[in-house]
Amino acid sequence: MKLLRYGSAGAEKPGIVDKDGTIRDLSGIVVDIAGEALSDETLARLRALDLETLPPVDADSRIGACVGRVGKFICIGLNFADHAAESGMHLPAEPVVFFKATSAIIGPDDTVEIPRGSVKTDWEVELGVVIGKEAKYISEDEALAHVAGYCVINDLSERDFQLHRSGQWVKGKSADTFGPIGPWLVTRDEIPDPQDLPMYLEVNGHRYQDGSTRTMHFSVTAVISHLSQFMSLQPGDVISTGTPPGVGLGQNPQVYLKPGDKMELGIEGLGVQRQNVIQG
């Protein structure tokens, strides 16, 4: 299934995409694509619906982030061998973990704002994993049973804030609009192998990132299991699993976003995001 949230920011409603690509309203079935709605039991109930009986949604409706009430927005750094190489950094012995403020979350096609004082705002297409069942001290073999589904994330980053302003990376990762998520939450049954997903990102029509989850250093199952040793993962938590090469930081000379730029990014089977860039 392809689940989503539509409507004005802060007042999104739950929806589902039918076989013809029409968005259908799920408001009469679930309150939101969040929390208990992400459980296997609720997803099975949604899967059994006759979607043609649900009200269609205006095709021009804004699409919001595909999961609501996100508790934790967890990111994994340097998780693609080829991206670590372009960044001039060694592959880590364990996953590099940092957090992104949930206030950064926006819809997949919402406007991205360059924060005040920014000189190096960058892009990163990433595979997002949405937790559907509590995970605590689980093994890799158990990991995927705790996943509700997958989505596209643009892990926007301000490299100067991230690398030269002291402390953890969170400073460069958490500006408002730095977390576009969606368009869809694609349930895990539709993605048999999350380690074989082509992914790309373009700026102004130029393809900078053209990679695949095949080059992940730590797999999705390894990341989930690892995180669960240090914190419980709750329904609605989002894990952004790292980016392939081609970020602005890795260009020679380096290239960063500026007002007026247009980004397009996508992952096979998970949809496409399109964002205009403005000065915040």
C-alpha cells in the first residue's frame, strides 16, 4: 500500500493511493498515518478495504509528510561507502547516529528555506524507514518485522553549521524545512529488498546523486538492530539511513543550494519529491 497525508500544513488527513493512482480519503477509517495506525493489525485492515468505496481526494491537494506525530527523527551518517570516500572520511566501525529536529519535517513538495547565515546548504537523498512496532534489544533477523514501511527523505544539511560550529551534527541538520518526507509511506510488503533500491537527486535538472541502497555500509536490518540496543524505537519513529555520493560538499568545486534552485529526488518504488529553494 501507498499511504499518505494530505491537506494544509498542520491539518493533514490520512489517505491511500488506489490502483489507478487516485488518492482516497481514510479519515473515516483511521485518525492519522501515525501511532497505532502503523501496526501490522491496522495495516492489514487497511489492506482489506475496497478502496473504490472511499471518497476521492482533490488531485491538487497538498501532500504532507507521509507519517504524523513523529517521535524521533534518527539519522545515520557516513553509511554509504562511496559517500564516505567523497567526504574524505573513513567508514565507521559502528553506525554514526545523530538526531534531526522533528520541527524540520515538511511535505515532499513544500518549499525549502535556506537558513539565515547559511553559506553551505546541501542536499542528501535518503531511504527513510518508519517503525510500526516497538523495537527494543532486537536482532537483525527480527528487524524488518518492526518496520511499517519506507519513504523518501531529503536530509538537507548546512555543512558549515554541521562541521565548523562545534558540538554534534544536529546544528547543521535541524533548520526548519530541512526534513521533507514522502510522498508516500510504502508498506514493507511492497519492498521485498530495501538493499536494492536505485535513488537519485537533481538540482536544476542536473543529476548530482545517482546511487543505490546496495552500497550501504550498514544494512537497514543492521541499523534497526543497532539502534534498538541504545533506545526503544516506537511506532512513528523515522530513521534516515544515509546518502549515496553526489552531495554538494563532494563536488569539485563544491556546489551549494541558492535561492531559486529546484530539487527533484526519488527512490524506485517510493515516489518523487520536488522542492523550490528560497531564502529563509
